[in-house]
Amino acid sequence: MNDIITKSLSHTDPQAGKNNVYFHHLEGVWKQKENEDTFIYVYNQPTNYFYKDDKAAEAQQEYHKAKLEKKVAAKNAGKEFEENESDSVRSIRNQLSYAERTSQTENPEIKHKNIETAKLERNMYSGMLNKWDIFDKYVDVYIIEEERKKKEDMLLNMGGKKPEKKKVEEFNSESLTKPSLLRVLKLVERQVLQTLNFMPYCFYREWEKRDVGNDDNKLYMLLPFPQNASIRNRSVTSIVWNKKYEDLFAIGYGNYKFPTKQNESIKTDDRGEERSDDIQEPGYIFIFSVKNNYFPEIKYTTESGVLSLDFHSVEPSFLVVGMYDGTVAVYDIKIKTKLPIIVSDIRHQKHMDPVWQVKWYHEKNQEDFVFYSVSTDGKIYKWSFFKNKASFEQEEILVLKYTDTQNELANQGVDIDSKEKGEENLIFGNSGGMCIDFNPHEGFNHLFICGTEEGHIQLCSVKHRGHYMQNYEGHTMGVYTIKWNPYHQKIFASCSADWTIKIWHYKIYSPMIIFDIQNAVGDIAWSPWCSTIFAAVTVNGDMKFFDLNINRKSYIYEKKYGDTPINHISFNKFEYVFLTGNDKGKVRMWRMAESLRETVDKKDEEAKEEEKKSAMKSNQPETKLNIPRNLVVNNKKNKKIVVIKKDNKNKMLTDKAHIKVEKDRLVEFLQLLDVRDCD
């Protein structure tokens, strides 16, 4: 009892437990508490004293002295003291025991409670709902409500009032604009129209053969575009087939006549100068499909008349357009908008005269899109653009000059460069360009030929800018069309308003063959099936077919369809058909007989004639035997079912054997004309 028990004070709580644990509900396990605070705070009071020499203490003393002086001055003046917030000094923190720190409280423990319920049974139901179903449901409810009101009125009035007539709801036309419905309606429309024109479509697809032995049946008119209609006051100025899709083609509508004056009686303006207020009539572009000859698939309207069209060979949806006012534009037929994706303007130095022809130019590994245009302002422009840029990059390739005047002055020994300017200098103008065509053969695709309104043809190259390689003087009037032969890289044909068609070799400066048609020739086109056959159309409404292998002096077949001038002709390389467009805006599709798309091989004819002669010599008179009918054996053969399969004509055009045969036929033709450079 007398032992002294020693007691000591420590900073830890002796009664605090050790190894305390807690249950972590999120992880579902027990965890030990770490860094547990066991301190016991008996008394804790923060101080508010400052160091005497501290700057904060000095600032606070100066503030209180100044405040006291202001109070005394205000009291002596008889005013109330008002302290500005900007003059007051915020409470200064004690720098002895103040320490700024941040702490994070313990997050509350989250408890999860899971309850398992019985599985819900689900039934899958699917259906199609459209605006018509919703409309019908509303109409049913409306009818039921109206019938209920009628019964109530009849019960109240004992049948005195007559029942009101049922109101007819107006049909909502918004549902007809749905893309899916329009697609279905378009297919139904095509089926109906193809049923109406069943036989022409059979001939178009060669599902039924026709007897083409007579001359009248060598050309058969299949379908007109559009059916039973025409474009008023517009002429067909261009026809072009799509390079990829066999049933798709574009038609350009414009006018070859001069624009009309707004007021023909007033010919001069206030200054006495000639008025130039010509009315530019709008043009049209129709994208037709052979499956529907009543209505076009796409219709574009242009501010000026359309003169030329061309589809791109790699990007088949790109369509370039040349117009009467000198504008060129590019349309994308995949886009639903009616505006071009790129159009030229005055900033890009557009043509000052009508653009008579535009042609795409494509090379391998070429990223941008390039086309060339020719106009009667005497300039050939190169236009290029990219898909992600909505502007053209324009470049002047060649300026066409009047060659007759320059040649005559050169023969007279006159120096053209040193000639003084005067009235005689008016003869040095630009020669208007009328047509252009690129060589389609590999290795020669940089060459192109251009026809002018003075009748000259110039051979040019995209590699030589600013001048032409050769000038051909053969026509006496404007050259309307020039076309390279699709099987020979050195032969091309031209037609003109001087009533002639001429066949050229690009290394011979005079025409090899001249055909006199006795009418102005509007357009020519080589046959894609035979190297020696081409067709031409005239202003008299004639269609003429020529075969250099059979007749080198005249045509082999002529077809006249009315007196309306035919402006253009275009062959389809997928089917044995071609299109013609006349001056009244009517386009017709024709089918050719076998004799107009294939030439006669002279070697085969000679072999057949020899066989006939040998058969005639070996023939002997037949002896007839009188045999009774009951002894004759019935040898009837079973009928064979002939299935007409559609041949892929496009593959035949790319077949190397077919190309070699057609080229050899042209080589023989050149050898007959004593042309040395035949290959």
C-alpha cells in the first residue's frame, strides 16, 4: 500500500484500440484502418498577436491612426464619418500560428443492396407504320365520335333532325415526297411505259430478231425522246452517251439562230451607237434513260443556250457544258441540286463568244479534272479543278489566226511583224474555232485537232502551247465536226457546211477521199463496231452510211425521215443503236441492221463464189424414186430450243483480236491509196 505508483502523461490515447478494421461495402471485404489519429486535444486557442517589428503590424497601426484622425476631423466639421471600402484594411492573418493547408474528408461508405426478381416475359412484335395508318386511326376515332353525337341528337329530338352528311377530309400530299415512295413510283412508271412500248424494247435488247433483208428495214426507229412531245423553239445542239452506264445519255437544247432584239425598232442608244440588248434565251439539259422515254431523269435549266456536252470517262457523273454566252460549267448528276458544282465567270476570263465544243482530257495517275473548250473568239482554253475546290484554274492553250491572209502576205514577201497598223490590220483577227477532238489511242492521246469557221483544220498538241503543229486546208466553209477513227491513230474525218465529207491522214496535208453530199453536213460519227463505217446527217433530214471497204465514192445506204434538219448523231458502244437530234428538239433512237454495222470481207466473198462455181460444175440431175408412203420412215427431228443470249459488245470492242482485224482492214485501205505510213 505504501508503494508509489508512477504516472506519466503521453500524447497518445491509452484507451484507443489497435488494429481497428472496417468493412468496405464497395469491395465487399474487411480492411484495416491506417494512420489512425489517437491524439487528445485538451485546449486549443489560436493567437491574434503580431510581431512588433513586422510590416503587417506597422500597417495596421498606421491604418488605425489615420482612421482616428478622420473621425476627429469629421466630428469638428459636424459631419458623420463614412469609411470607404477601398480605404479599409482587411484583417491580417496571424503569421505566428497560421498555416494554410488543405485536407480531404473521408468519403461516405456506399452500401449496395441487390434484389433478385422474377424474370420478365417479353413478346417481340414488329410492324410498319406510316402516315396513312396514323391518318386512318384518327379518321376512325372521328367517325365513332360523330356517330355517337348523332345518336344522342336523335334520342333528344326523337328523330326530328336529319343526319348531317359526312365531311370528307382533305388528303395530305406530304407523304408523296418521301424518297422511298418516289423510288417505288419511278420503278412502277418504268414498268408501265415499257409495257406500252414492249416491241421496241424487245428490238433494243435483241430479244426478237427482225427480217432486215430489204433496204427499208436496215434502220428501224425504236423510240422518240420525249414521247409525243417536243421542246418548243429549241434545237438539239448536243447528244452524248454516258461512258459507263449503257442506258443513260444527255441532250443539250439551245438555238443556233442569233438572239432576238428586245425592241427591233430602236437600233441605236443615246450616244448614237448600235444597241446590244440581245435576249439570251435559256437552255436545257435533259438526262434521259432508255427505260423511260416519256420524262427525263434529271432536268437542268441554264441561263444561256447549251451548245456542247461531254461525260467524263473516269468519273461518269461529271458532265461539262459549253453555253452560248461563253460560260462553261460542270454538273454532278449524282447531286440532287439543280445548280452546277463549278461555273466560270468573268474573273476566270471566260470566252467572249459561244463555246461550240468542250472535251474532257484524262491521263493516267492524274488527280485533277481537265477539259478543253473552243470558241469562235479564236481561243482554246484548258480548264482544271479538284473535287474539294469550287473554282477553275484557266489556261490559254492556243489562239487561232486567219491563215489565208498570212500565207498570201508571206508569198508576196511582206513582213507581217513590221507592217504598220492601219485599216489593213483588220485582216489580222482571230479565226473562230468550231470543233475539237482528242486522239483516243495510247501514245497519241496528246494530239488533238481543231476545226475553224474559215474551213481550216489544225493539228495541235497539249505539249506544245501557243502554236499548232500542222494546218490542213481542205474545206471552204466552216468545219462542223471532226472525229478520230477509233481503230487507227492516224486517220480522222471532217464534215463542213461546204457539202463535203473528207477523210484525212494526219501526215498528209490534203484529203485522201472526198464525198460530195449535195447538202450541208451537220455531224458525222465513226461506227464503234467497224473501222471503215461511219454515218453522217444533213440539213435536209437525211441519214447516210458510208463504208470505205465497199464504196469509196458514195454512200451505201440512205434514210430520209422528214424535211427537218438533223443536227447531231451519236452511236452507243453497248448496243447496236444510235441517236439523232433534229432542229425541232426531237431525239430518236434507231437500230441498225447487220449490214450497216459489219463490213463485207472480200476474201470471204471470193471463197463463197468459188464454192458456188464448184458446186454448179459437180451438180448432176436428180433422180426421183417413186416409193410408197407406207414404206417411208418418218425421220422428223426434234425441235431445238434456241436461247438468245445478250452478248457483251463492250468487251468485244476491247478485244485485241477484234481491234487487230479492224486495224488491218484500214491498213489495206491505205495501201490501196498508195499511202506509205500505214501503221
